[in-house]
Amino acid sequence: MAHGIETGPGTELLNPVPADDDLRHAFAAYPSGIIALCAEREGTPMGMAASSFTSVSMEPPLVSVCVQLTSRTWPRLREAGHLGLSVLAQGHEAACRALSDKDGNRFAGVDRRTSGTGAIFVSGATLWLECRVTDELPAGDHLIAVLRIDRLHVDHTAEPLVFHQSCFRGLMLP
């Protein structure tokens, strides 16, 4: 046994890095929450959905979001100043699809609230964070946007929406 992994003749521990579709399928094995990142700029709402979001630091209060380099929305969102980050809840499947739409109205049917700073939040989300971009780090075909939290609101009654195996799911809570 090497490093806790049982090996033997003919046992393949890992396969070589696969093609894009295979790698996307492999990444889908990891369940994640889904966020909406939205703001109003010059009177126009803009937003996007993302599943690669994580907490970074308590002091200062930081989170990160990974964004595709090909995103046409991120360059405009980045310039908005204040961003509304909403952790989507069960029942937000349609909002997630709308916010992921490449060409349509991303806010069609999305119930939302806008702060005085222009940050837009999806109503009924489990968490709202009003953030500002503090840094961007290159990471392959994505960039990691580091966001500083200025204000927050938590709804402990809302159940999170989870994305796993390319499907929306809820959590089974006792």
C-alpha cells in the first residue's frame, strides 16, 4: 500500500489528463453551490452565474470567484464598483439559467433588489454579499477574482441550490 492507496499488478491509479469534455465531466463529480454576481452600471443591470466560488479570508473579509477569460460580462461587471453576490437557493434554477444565457435577457423572471451602490441581489438567496474587486489572478483559461466583502445578509431559512453531475439539486437535511 503506497500512501494509503492499494496497488497491485495491472492496477491503474489515475488516467492521463483527458480531453476537455472528459475533464468537464470529471469536475462535475464535485458538488458546488451556485452564485449570481450582478450589478447595475449606467442604469443597466448585468449579471452572471458561477459555480466556482469560495471563502478566502476572515481578515480582511475576502471571497473569490473564477471567471472564464472569454466572458463578455465580467469586464463590464468588474468596472461597476460594487457587486452583489447572491448564493442561490432552491427554487432559483430558472434564475441560474437566465443569468447564464449568452444572448437573452439575463434578468427575465429574476426577482431582484438593488442597493444604493448599484449592487444587485437575487431575492430569496441564502446569502448576499456586497463586494468590490480587489485583485485578479491569471489561472489557465480562467481568472480568479478576489472580492472584498463590504456588507452581508444571511437568510438561514433558505436552502441552498447545489450543482452536481450537471444537474441542479437540493440538500437532504434532517
